[in-house]
Amino acid sequence: MIGKLKGIIDEIGDDYVLVDVHGVCYVAYCSARTLSKLGSVGEACVLFIETYVREDQLKLFGFQTRLEREWFNLLQSVQGVGAKVALAVLSTLTPPELANAIALQDKTAVSRAQGVGPKVAIRIVTELKNKAPAFAGEAINIGLKQEIGEGVAAAPVADAVSALTNLGYSRDQAANAVAAAMKTAGEDADSAKLIRLGLRELSR
């Protein structure tokens, strides 16, 4: 089983990279985000690898980080999500962005990925909502975002997030701003104060 490749980039395609490891070239299929950060032909690269062995094929999938590889596998635990769709999601959202979207139940963010329809997006945010914290990585305020996504956040928090969202900010931006506002104002602050401080955070 191949877990990691260290070698020289021999070729970069639309959805794969050819890595030369001491004269043996491996094809690794990657997300668009990973491919864009690899570098150029002739440069050294390191990829975390997920190996797929089937009766009729052997495929390698490459990732920049272990966390991205973990999300790739986690996404495929959702019905209707295969390797191709999982890579499409990771091409659109970074692991922290994906964790935030799931915590906030933001199916719109997930459905931006190519090949992800509304039904699959709903399944992803619903089926993975309890697993997101363990795979959050650098995601910010994941606990608060889960409360907002599940509709169990305190009324002032929910109202403040809603107000900031109505002003054109994403739910993730609004949730981060309100979380920062709570640190300043305290957890008992009313929605008006959270909105005011949240806007201050967003204007920085």
C-alpha cells in the first residue's frame, strides 16, 4: 500500500500529476486545488496517497495534507459520493471551509462543487455534521457554528448571524464575527451589541 510519494513532477494533467520516484513514474489523481499548488514540471513534490485497488484497476489519489486525505475518505462515506465527487468538493472548498460549511449546514457552499446537486449537498452536510469537529483542522469556532447550523444557538447569536448574513456576508463570515464579538461583549450580550461589534470585526 502506498501512503506517500516523494519525487519529481514529470507531468501535470487536468486532473492528475505524474511523479517520478527514482525513475518509476506514478499517476496520482488530485483535486484542482492540490494541482495548482504543486509547482512546475521538474520540481520536487510530496503527496499523501490514498490507494484504490479494484478488480479491474489500481488508482492513486494524491493530497497535499493528511487532513485533505481524511476528508476525501470521509466524504465517500456519504451515499452518492464517489472519488470523483469527493475530489470536486475538495477542489472547491479547503478542509477548514468544508468543516465550517458542514457545521453551519451550508448546503449552498457544498453544492458549488462540480457534480454536486442539491440532494447530495444536503446528504453531505446532514450525514457528516457530527463528524465535522474531529476533521475540522484549522476551522474556526466549529462548536458555535454547529449550534447555529442546528438551530440551537442562543437567540441573540442566531439573530446577529442572521442580520449580518442579510447584509451580504457569508454565514461563515457572520459566525466568525459574532464569535469574536462574544469574546468582547460576553455571552450574555444582546443581538444589537453583537451586530455592532460583529460589523466592527468585519470592517477590519
